Amino acid sequence: MTAAPATPALPTTRPAGCPFDPPGNYAALRETAPTSKVRCPAGMDAWLVTRYADVRAVLADRTMSSRGASSVHMNPNADLDIDVSPGSIIQLDGGDHARLRKKVIAEFTVRRVEALRGYVRELVDSHLDAMLAKPGRADLVPEFALPIPSLVICELLGVPYADRSHFQRQSTTLVSTDATREEGEQAYDELSGYLGELFVAKQRNPQDDLFSRLSRAGLTMEELVVLGLSLLVAGHETTANMIALSTLVLLEHPGQREVVLSAPERAVEELLRYLSVVQFGVLRYATSDVKVGSRSVRAGEWLVAALHSANRDESVFPGADKLDFDRESPRTHVAFGFGAHQCVGQQLARVELQEALTGLFRRVPDLRLGVAREKLGFKHNTLVYGVRELPVAWG
């Protein structure tokens, strides 16, 4: 008797020489098997959803639970049956999720975020002043891409920036797919302990920041810590990687820099679509039987909504593999997710990217890559894609 073929592994390997493109077989999957079973590193099978319309439908479907966290399917040490922690805005569903989201969403409205634009611009200029005071070379990741979103989220949340090395180190471990269970638990415990002490201090001495307001919002300490951890890690990890990776793209597309300066909003939306740095998709759990495209998904099955595949769907984005700042309706991308769990900080990320990229290329029009691209290290083993370092030169 012939054995049934093994379930193929979730595609994670990017094509050689194309660091900005998702794994090479997503285009074929969209064409021939848009919703198909794959084996995830966490050890379970899941339906991989690759077409734009299906990804949006899955993320908008309230019967699809987020209880497995967004990318836990990439963790070989994951416990998929663990209870969802109170305060986990990423994992909670329904009314519990809506209650938490309501407490933070007012801090991230377009109006509130626009009020921060001047502060972000000052940060960009001060870091460029420091960088340009050096003799024509720098590593853009630690000197520009990482500190700006870290400073902004610290200012917004009320975290002492002097503690940034502590939380940056722990968050790096939390988004790594190579970290052992022990390393992940230690990073989580250390960051949770730090935030617990910080919230106690905020309750005693409240200030004009989000964590002070949350500490008076009637949440339990466990809810405060888990919610605070989600906001702190997400608030700098994705944006820092987007700034560095977007810069690299623009170094390789010098003719596109003028569009960044003249139409930064449009350029940033296209960069978000093109790069889709949440590189392994987001996980959902079907709580009832449902149709996804032509597939019947049963209650109790897992699904992975492939954001980068949806953002390269030719039926929605013609010439999707090309960076095109003249593209119509660029904000229809799903780089920030979709539905009830769409990224709460997306407006802040947009402002940071717009100010960082326009400031950089306005102040340093002759910026160039300081090494051959082949020598760069890319973050293939982290949940958020990016470059590990970005040596640049000018003058």
C-alpha cells in the first residue's frame, strides 16, 4: 500500500539573491493551491492561505480565533494549548479583546499621532546630526533605524529610555525563531518583571503617558504587564526593521528617492506592501466549520494567513513584484493585518517611516551602501524580517 505523501513544510526560504521577495513558491501556490495544508515548525498542520481576498476574509472572520498568537506556529517549542494570558491584546478574542483595544486605541488615532510628528522629526534630525558628524560612514541600524522608534515608543508609553538596552535585548529574543524555550521564558519573565515594577511606580507617581493612564484604567496587574509587553515590543521592533530595510531598498532604487521626498505617504504605503516584514504570516484557529475560497476548513483546524503573499497578489496589485510608487490605492495592503486585530499602532508607524526616510534622504542625498549587498546579514530566523546591520557611506 502506497504511503500518503508527507505534508509539505511551510515555505520560509527566500529566493537566493532576492532578499526583498517572499519565498519563491507563493506565486505558484496562489495560482494552483491558494489554500493548502502545510506542516509548521511548531509541529502542527495548518491551512496556508495565500490569496489576498482569502487572507482578508480569514482575518475579518470573527469565528477565527487569535488564541495561538500571531506567529507562534514558527516556534518549535510552542505550547499550542496554553491558556491565553489576561491582557494579551494579540491573542484575546471577542469582548475581552475589544475591551482592551478600547483602552489603547485612543492613544493611536491619526490626530494624536500627528501631534507627535514634530517630536519624531526632531529625533530624526538629532540622530542625523550625530551621524553626519562622523567621517562619512555609519551603521544605520544602531545609529538611526533602531533608536528613533525606541525613543518614540518610550515617550508615548512612559518607559525610561535609559532602560532601552534591557527591553531591546529581551524583545530580540522574543521574536527569534531560534531561541530555546528556556531563553524565551527567561526573556518573557525578565521583561514582565521589569514592567510590573514600572506599573507600580506609575500607580504611585502617575505622569502624562499611556502606561500611567493604563495603571488607572481598572486593569489587573497581570493584564497591565501582558498588554504593556505587547505594546512595547511591537512598538519598536517592526518599525525599526522597516526603516532599515526600506533604506536598503531605496539605496538599490535611487531613482525612486525623489518620490519619497515629494510624496512620502504614497511611498511608505508601497514600501509596507512590498516588504511585508511580518514574514511568516499570522495564525488563526477555526472555532467553527468555514469555507476559505473553495476549501472546507473544519472547526479545530489552524490557518496561517500569509500577509506577504497577499501583498504580492497580482490580481490586486498588478506587477506586484515590482516596487511602484505610482501604484493606485496603495493603502489596500495587509502589512498591518486586517479586521479586529489590525495593528493598533499603524498610524504611528506610518509617521515614523515618513519622517525617517524623508529626513534621511533630504539630509544625505548621496547616501550609498558601504559594503557589497552580499555581505549583509538578513534576519531569516526572526518573526520580523530585516537587516542585522546596514553599513552606509556618504560624501
